[in-house]
Amino acid sequence: MNLQNSELLRSTNLIDGKWVAADSGQTLTVVDPANGQRIAEVPRCGAAETQRAIAAANAALPAWRALTARRRAQLLQNWNQLILDNADDLAQLITAEGGKPLAEAKGEAIYGASFVEWFAEEAKRTYGESIPSPASNTRLLVVKQPIGVCAAITPWNFPLAMITRKVAPALAAGCTVVVKPAESTPLTALALAVLAEKAGFPAGVFNVVTGNPAEIGGELCASPIVRKLSFTGSTAVGRLLMAQCAPTIKKLSLELGGNAPFIVFDDADIDAAVDGAIAAKYRNTGQTCVCANRFLVQSGIYEEFAARLAARSAELKVGPGSEAGVAQGPLINAAGLAKVEAHVADALAKGARVLCGGARHARGGNFFQPTVLADVTTDMQVAREETFGPLAPLFRFETEAQAVAMANDTEFGLAAYFFTRDIGRSWRVGEALEYGMVGVNTGMISNEVAPFGGIKQSGIGREGSKYGIEEYLEVKYLCFDVR
Ligand code: NAD
């Protein structure tokens, strides 16, 4: 790493406006997933430091919520500009600790900043309403107020954007926050905190605590001061956190795992479908929650689509994200690699056919070849579980009804994609898919202006868009007797 702004590389946490180590002095080692080498150490904090961060956020709340929305918006705009100004350095940090290709990492910095800009604007539009009263002597008013102290627990696969997508609407609404980033990617979170401090947020408004997930998470969930938890990560951890939040009846936003179907009908534009498949499958080495996990292909187009997807997949250059021309980086760690390997082995044992890849990459370490498997069936593990890696399994279907039934046959409901040139079918299938987000003839759906989120066991709530700020607001009803 060769940062222009060396201030961004921090080895301490931001709690109550001070940069501090763990009480114990213990640290967590951050490693580069491309080579396993140590990059840095960050504090291994636990319950005590988390309690102090919560107390700081609580102390900062009255003054922060009392600011005008315009003032909060100005500070958010400062932060947005600083993220954009430092996008190259932030990209280097994201690639170093998360492994994604540098161009994708820079794209994430810009995408992450777009939430800050969007919610700076939305801060000024948290409108209430008046309701015609059923009685002549009363007037009824609804106002929106910040929920209070919020906690955010974020994953490693978008170490920057998953933080801004939560923190920006929280701050815009007038809430204060404590962030716990993923243990593999804390450096990007700390760099965001450096920039937030520079942007002018008062002490205690934005706190970052790194370290032991169960201890920090346990404290955030148990604290009666924390009124809301926003979590992005696996369904298993989301379920656990939901249970831990039950005693204090906390509000929750959960952005959890997916099992995205990518349906290609016989009438699809095959060039567009292959482009869409590459975009929806291999971004971040297949490690995004909206990555296509199951390709459902109609029999008439199956062999051609399979051959073309395999040819394009085989061309993707695999290597460290910092190397020029690399399209696919490493998996985040050995466990991530083992999961992809297990899904491939299970499918092959049950009769699938390798069209390209199928094994670890010659580069060793956490690298796996972009892989396309044909003749995949619903009894295989890939039909049920999120692979979170560069594996494209191709299932076959005959009819539209069958495709919809296969697509919906999962406990998840985050993103789905389908390709067709039939306008009637695009409405029918779009309506029938049990998913929070559906891409029609496109493999790229995420942006700051549209509501991102899932149904079923993929989560609760929406991020981005005008809906995103509502997650950090309470509705208050005021009834005036005007006699
Ligand atoms: P993960 O659930 O293992 O970790 C997510 C976060 O939870 C991390 O910060 C981790 O430290 C923390 N955590 C883990 N155990 C905890 C505990 N006991 N208490 C408190 N916190 C704890 O998920 P991951 O591997 O980092 O991320 C990948 C998963 O996230 C995938 O399933 C993916 O689909 C999902 N994801 C969803 C979205 C979305 O918007 N729906 C976006 C990105 C990733």
C-alpha cells in the first residue's frame, strides 16, 4: 500500500472523539487475503469499550438532534466530498484487506459516497403530515423524530459502502451511531472515521469499535440505550442478533444472505444475458449478497448460453486485486475457499459437468478458478445455499411456471434476475418472483436512489432511497385540543 494520505491508516478506534487502543492493549491482525501477509493491527475491544462508545453516542445525541437538518446535511456533504477526494487511497485499503480488484474498490468508494450525498439531501425532507380530525375540537399532527442511539454491524464484502449506507441516513435523521465493522476489514471503517472527524462531526456522534464480534455485538444488542440495530451479514448471525435484541425490544434492520436466481428464457437477448451473468456472478469474486447463485436456463437456449458463459468466464484474469487487468481477486479467507470447493465437489458427485474451472487456481492461497457447471439439479447443495464464490451452476427448465417455482423454492428473497424479450412475460415474472429486488434484462441493480433489501429470510427493512431514512425515524402523533 502506498497511500497519498497516510493519516487514513489507523491502528486505534474512534470513541467519543478520541483515538484509543483496547483497554487490554490487545490487537487483531488484519491480513491481505491475496497473500496472507499481515497488513496492520487494530484494537481488540470488548464490552467495556463498547459501553463507553454507547455512552458517548448518548451524550452527543441531544446536541446532534437539535441541529437543523440543513447543518447536519452540510456536515454530511463535507464527508461525502472527503470520501471522493480520498477515493484512490480508500480503494487501496479496500483491496488490501478485502481482496477485490482496485477498479471495483474505487467503484465501491464512489458508490459508498453516493449514499452520503443522497442522505445529506434527504435530511431536509423528513416530512410529517396533518390528519383531518374526526372531532371538531382537535387537530392531529404527525412528526418524524430520530430514533436515538443506533448500532451498525457490517460485513467485510463492502467494507465502505455498507457503513455509509447505514451511518449516513442515521446521522441525517439526527441519530448518533456506534459502528462495529467486520474483523477482516476494519481499516476501511477507521479511514471513514478519520474522514468523518475531518468533516466536522462532533465527538461521540460517530464511533467505531473493532474487536471481538460476540462481545461488542452482545453489548450493542443488550444495551437499553441503543434503540436500533442495523445489521448486514449472514442470516445465521442476523437471527442470533434478532434474538439478542428481543429483551430490549429494539428496532432492527437486517440485510442478510441471498440465493439469487438468474433466469434466462429462450426468447432472451443472449448477448445481454451473458453480459448480465458475468456482472451478476463474478463481482467481488462472487462474494456479494446479490450475486447470482443459481442460473436457471430454458432448454432451447441452454447449450448455447452455457458455452458462451463458460468461454467468457474462462477469460477472466485471476490474481491479486492490486495487479493490473485483474478481474477476479481471492476469496476472503480459507473458509470461503473451502465452501466453494465443497459446493463444486457435491455437485460433481451428484452428476454435474464442469464447463470451465472447477478447482483452486494455480496461484494458490485463496484463489479459485471462475467455474461454470452444467446439468446441476435441485438436490445439490448449490440449490439451497449461498456459495459466496465464483461458481455459476446451470439448472435446466422447460416452462415459465417451472422457472418461477424453482426460483422461489428457497428460504431467501433478496435479489433475482431474468432475461426475456417478451413484455408480457417480463410483467408476469417480475410480479411472481418472491424477492425484494428484481433485475429485468440487467445484472446490475444497486444504487443509492432505489430501495435495497430482501424479504423472507433475507431480511427486514430497506436501505438507500427515500425509504432508507425512515428506518432511523420514529413516527410521533400529536393531538391538540384547540378549544
Ligand atoms: P457474518 O454474518 O459472518 O458477519 C457480518 C458481521 O457480523 C461482521 O461484522 C461480524 O464480525 C459480525 N458478527 C459475527 N458474529 C457475531 C456475533 N456473534 N455477534 C455480533 N456480531 C457478529 O457475514 P460476513 O461473512 O461478514 O458477510 C457475508 C454475508 O453477508 C453473506 O451471507 C451475504 O449475503 C451477506 N450480505 C448481505 C448484504 C445485504 O445487503 N443483504 C450485503 C452484504 C453481505
